[in-house]
Amino acid sequence: MCSNYQPVTSMERRMTFFGAESNPNLDPSPAEIYPLGLAPFIRRAEDGSGNRVVEQSVFGMIASFATEIAYGRKTYNARSETVDQLTTYKTPWAKGRRRIILVEAIFEPCYETGRAVRWRKLLRPPMSP
């Protein structure tokens, strides 16, 4: 599973693909996001209007029982088969606390050569910014 990715940084792309308004006051996203790094995410607007907004948050789930923030390095990937059963994800899942991660490309190991080689996988066709 991927442990880092390139975020969608274009405000136009965020609106086109996700219908989410970007906050111009957000810090610029780094070129790559790693667990526990600050990253752009989309969530539902607070007022219940159904609108989506872009905010920055930590990449990785920090469970309520975690004693240190480093716990988020173990929880950046969840499986759809168990997300409603595992202690870390169970309560947020039941309460509808979900976010969309804005991803241009992910980095995965490629083992075609017999060794793990870092490989960038583009998740959508290129589009002009």
C-alpha cells in the first residue's frame, strides 16, 4: 500500500473534480505528502448544506486511545472490509467522519526487477491547470 502521494494543488482541479471550494489562506501543499504530514483534504461543510470545503489536516488517523501522534504512521491506510470493525476506525466510521484525500499520484514499490523500486502511478489523465 502507498505511504506517500502527490496532492492535487490546482484550485481549478479541486472544483472541477470534487466540487470543493479551496481556501486561499491554506499553506501551499508540499510536493509529496507522508504520514503525519499536513495535507489538503475535502470534508462536508459544517452548516449541513452538502457543500464541500478544502481544509488542511494531518495525513493519518489519530485514534482517541493513541498516546502519541506517531500512532498515525500505522493508520494511514484502512481496508474497506474492516473499517467498520477495527477499533481505530469504528467510531469515526459510524459517525460519518470521512474525508476525501486529494491525490494526483501515489508512490508504490514495483518488484518487476526483483527489488523494490519506487514507482509513481498517476491516478488520472493529465489536465491543463
